[in-house]
Amino acid sequence: MQELVDLLNGYIWSPYLIYLCLGAGIFFSIITRFAQVRHFREMWRLLMSGKSSEQGISSFQALAVSLSGRVGTGNIAGVAAAIGFGGPGAVFWMWVVAFLGAATAYIESTNAQIFKEEEDGIYRGGPAYYIEKALGQKWYAWTFALSTIIACGLLLPVVQSNGIGDSLVNVFGAGGTVNSFLGELPLTKVYAAVFIVLILGFIIFGGVKRIANFTQVVVPFMALAYIIIACSIIALNIDMLPGIFTAIISDAFTPMAGFGAAIGWGVKRGVYSNEAGQGTGPHAAAAAEVEHPAQQGLVQAFSVYIDTLFVCSATAFMILITQSYNVIPEGSAAIVVNVAQDTVINGPGFTQIAVDSVLPGVGKPFIALALFFFAFTTVLAYYFIAENNISYINRTLKMPALKFFLKLMLMGAVFYGTVAQPNAAWGMGDVGVGLMAWLNIIGILIIFFMAKPAVKALRDYERQQKEKVTHYTFDPKKLGIKNADFWEKKNS
């Protein structure tokens, strides 16, 4: 199994995908005239001003749902892996991916708003919808939808729950073992798997509104608590911060682990963490109730900043300031050894050691708790995304039972992920992330060259900003955007 996963990742995560992610970010930043910088103040205003409706959720709720997908195991274990395999310079490339990816996030999320639909009183949308409507290529839309159901319903949840299981073993130990068809499993992981699956089942059988209500409370709380702890550790070692910045920047261009390792792991874990271009964020963006599609695009661009520039940076600074990391490039000897070499790089160990070195006895349980909330809400976001894509294919298949099977598949994936080995779990997750990124980024690039809907929406929004309108409006026909059925109906 591991050999197959590694083989797939060798093809999917070739240098071409790294070039595609960075190239798309540069291209969309230039085309939007760096909207992620120019409209930073507007992002804040929009975040606090939106309202929900019977059909859709508010901008803040949509941000919370998308953040619950972006802020997850990647922010704790993923950052540690980027440093462990690629050196401190990998953090710089995570920042680059976030800055450029914010423009990509604007494009994909605005597309989702433009081409969304109302189904059974709920807004639905995402890459499958805008690929079909903007490109007229239903086969490509179906390919993305099926790939996303597999990725978000089966592959990606494995990584999130694996982080929870590993962090609990670091706190409580194995607690004994039990033999199963999966091999010998630590009892701590088995108990955790059962607990997580029971809570997950209760929430996902409650529907999208319950997910939104849960995440809008949990996501800000967990992120704030994590940032406070991180800032406290940084403040206690503030004299070291300039040196850490210098190490990150210098290692980005003269990397200790090799240039390919630094940029490769920085981009890979950056995309995994903030998900810009992956095609997950547009699903939450489509569910938002807004006056103009560009508004939700800007809000979603802001979520990339929160994920990487705040949460991921907090993790990186904690690890680097406390020297709680090793650098061991794949297939090479160790370059830096600061902690025990048996510490799993693809896991939360470095972060737990970092916090524990400053707050003895607190680090391991606190990171385990934070990781539980980060990972659990991410799994909920994955369900929301997979369900959206089942709704898309059900417009043709008419098989309501597919959603029930999705719930069972997700719960099974979470159980397996909690007890699985880290390398197997992360390998499966990388397959899911890479597959979606290839399909979505190529899709939004073709859509831009064919119709430019997201850019037209941005220009229209900026025009209304200059006119200082009281209420924004969006008329796709006037802008030459076809098949935006929801907005055409709204204007009729």
C-alpha cells in the first residue's frame, strides 16, 4: 500500500505541480493588480458586515467553514514536516505560497459565487459547478467532483485524525496494544478513534447549518488560544526572533537541505495548509449570502493570510526559537539534530516539544487539545466539501443514498487514520491534495482565458466602490458573463 501511495505522489507532486501553484499565484496577483494587498482593509469590513439567510451562511460563517478546512493538522504537524525535511528555509516558501495563493483563492472563490446554485433551499457551488458552467465541459466537472469525493471523503481525513492519534500517544503513551486486522494497535489510538467517530457522526448527520454553527464558535477560539501560547513563547525569547528571521530568509536561498527540498516542502505543505488553488475553499464561498461575488472572494483571500501568515508562522517560530527540530532530508543523513532522532517528523512531536520546553508539562497536552480541535473541524469541512460534490453528481444520478454512504466512508477513514502510521497517512493526504490542485488550477486558468469572470467581477466591484454605493449589485449579463443562472434569476 505504501509503495503505491509513494508511486502516485512521485507523479502527482512532480516539480511541475510546484511550478503550477507558484505560477498561478504570480499570474493572478498581476492580473488582479495584487488585490490581496489593495483590498486588505475591505476584507476586514466584509468579514464583519455579512448576514446569513435561510439559503446561505454569513461571510463570517463561510470564513469559519473554510478556515476549518485550512487550519488543521498541516498547521502543526505540516509545518514541522516542512522544517524537518526541508530546513528553516521551507517556512519562507510557505509564506510565498500564502501571499501569492491569496490571489488564487480570490479567483476560485469568486468563480464559485458567480456560478453557484440554490438546491433544496441551500446554496451549492464549487469547482465542479464553475467548470461546467464556465467551460461547458461536463466530463471535466465530473472528474473533479469524483476526485474531490475520494480526496475529501477518504484520503484527507486520514491525515487529520492521524495527527490526533499521534499527539495523544505522545501525552498518554500507548496504553497497551490490541491485535486487529490492521496489525498491533496502541489502545490509546483505538479509544481516541472510537470517541472521534461518535462525535463526528452526531455532527455530520445534522447537516451544513450545524457544521457552520459549530465551526464559527470553535475555529476562532482554537486559533486564538493557539496564537496566545505561541506569542507568549515568542515574547519570552524575543531577543532570538531577528536571528530566526535571518535563518529563514538565508536558508530559503542557500538551503541546508538543498534548494529543491526547501522550496518543494515549503510549497507542498503550504498548499496543504492554506489550500489556495486546491479547490476546497470555493465550496464554503459558494454557500455565503453576499451582495456581490467579489465580496466573498476577498474574504476567502483573507483566510489564506490567517492560516499561513498567522497560525503556520506561530508554529514555525515556536519550533525554531526553542530549537525543537531536526533536519533530515528524505533519503539523506541528518543535517541538524536537536531532539531525539526517533521523533516522528510527519507528526506533532516537534511542536509539542517546543511548547513543553517553555511550559513544562503543558506543551504535550495543550498541543494535543489544539490539534484535536484543528483536525476535527477540518474533517467537518471535508465532509461539507464532499457532500457538495455528491449534490453535483446527484443532479444526474438521483441517488440520495450516496450521502449516507459518504458519511460511513468518512467515519471509516477517520477511524483508520487515527490508528495508522504517519507516513502512510500523510502519503494518502498528499495524493488527495495534489490531485485536486492539478484539476482545479488548470480549470481556473482556462476559465480566465475563456471568460475572465472573476476579474470582471472585481472590476465591477471596484467601480461601485468608487461610486460609494449603499448596496452592491451584480448583473452578469451586463458584464458579459454567461450561465450565472442564480444571479440572473435574482436580478429578474
